Amino acid sequence: IMRANLDGSQIEIYAKGVRNSLGFAWHPVTHALWFTENGRDWLGDDVPPDELNLASQPGLDFGFPYYFGNNIPDPQFGKLRSAKGLT
């Protein structure tokens, strides 16, 4: 998820490792980012879970495509990367 000024300047990656976010909002007081995330396809009806996430600061990594949920490794890609440093 990226953010920028209205004029397109100061573009930054605010949150990475996010798949298919269908909605997000900035808290009006804390300025924290809340966003939904739809998990990867073809793993079943309940896996991976769809999520409501909180990015309280910029630069957080939510793990996609290597991890989902609470750092649950993806069966195909999870072995390619450590969960260290993920939100």
C-alpha cells in the first residue's frame, strides 16, 4: 500500500506484503492505517483467513506471498523466506 501527497509528490510504500486489499482507512486521530486483506486463492474455504490489519507505522511487512494470518507459512512459498521481521 502506497501513499502520496495529493499532488503526487512524496510517494512512499506504507505497508508491503499485502494481497488484494479491498478497503482501507486512516484513523483521524492516530493516523494509523487500517485495511482489509483477502488471502491467497486455492487453499480452501477457511485458509488463508481474510484479515483486518493495523499498520500503526510505515514500513511494516505483512508477509505476502510467503506468509499469511499470524505468520502462517504459505505451503508453496513459505520455505523461501523467514518470518523474521514480519508484522
